[in-house]
Amino acid sequence: MTETLTPATEAADTVERRIPRGLFRFAGVALILFPLLFSAGMVFSPQQAEEGDAGYILSLAADPGVSILSATLLHYAWVALALGVMGLVGLVASRRGRVWVAIAAVVVAFGAVQMAGLLLSDWFLIGMGSTLPIDDALAVNDAAKQGLALTVWLISGQVAGLLGLLALTLGLARARVVSWWIAPLPLLAFVVPMFNLGVVAAIAFVPLMAPVLVAGVKLVRGR
């Protein structure tokens, strides 16, 4: 019996034929790694004894090895997200949500690249905090943050990465890739750490990224 394909299904099949299945699985693995790497990075993130830039620099310099491990894990978490989201269009088999998911994926990838790049500053802050008096380290840090360019970089990364991720998971829900009740959870993943819950917030990050994990598993399994 010949199966009748709708135009939307034919379009999805055409995409899958043109793009090797291994690339979709790679994207799925990257999506699964994102919350795991991010959570691990938060676990190793040093605790500040005092608020402000001085407290942050001192906390990083107190244990450079752990601080570098945390920054590395967080950096590659954002890299994994940037790589993974580009494969999500392969899960949308109909027109319902296809454009939404495609646009949101590009926005998230842009934001993730921005956030990954910003983490380079931790290496310099560790070096300054380890070799300079704190007043000098603060002076260098303040001088580096002058100007509009860095502010635009930071804000665009946060908005595109965080709000874009929420838009993406809502788009996946619209496309019936994930359930509506888990779609908004990623927003909470970035709100919970604001309450200074330490390791609890880091561990909670993984289940709060449920829609990302579900999508990643579906890509690995080929839906």
C-alpha cells in the first residue's frame, strides 16, 4: 500500500535526505550535553564572599584551577547549545511551528555564541586577581568594560540566548515536538540561580531543561 504524503511531510523528508542523519544525531547529543555541562559549570562556580566586581575577582582567584574548570564547562555548554539547536528543524515534520522553530534556533545560536565568547573574561580576571592587588585588578576591569560595544555584546547575548531559548521551546511545543507543560521550564532554569541556592540551583538546571533534553533524545533516536 502506497503512503500518501502531504506537502509538509514531503518537505521534511527532503530535508532529511539532503542532510545526513548523523548530523541530526550529533545535534541531539549536543543538546543533551548542554544542560549537563552547564550544571557542572555551576557546581564548580566559586562562591563570592562579598558582592560586586571585587568579590567576583577574589572568588575566581582564590582557586584558579576550579575557576578555570567552571568557566571551561560553561563555555562548552553554550557551544553545545549553539551546535544543537540548528538540528531542531529536523524534528518539525509539518508547517506548524516550522518557521517559528527555524528563526528561534538561529536567534538562540547567535546568543549562545555571544555568551560563550564572554566567558573568556574569566581567564583574564583569574590572572589579574592572582597577580595584581585588588585595587589594580578592579581598575583594569573597569577600563576594559568602558564603551558601548561590550554592553551591546552582553545584552544581545543574554536576550538572544535566554529569551530566544524560551521562544524556541514554545515553538517546539507548538510543533508538537514537546509538551506544552514543560515548554516554559527553561525560563525558570535561569531564574532559580538568582536566589543563591548554590548546588541546588545547579542540579535543578538539568530537569528544568526538560524540553531541550526531550528534543535532543528525539534527534538521537531519529524521532
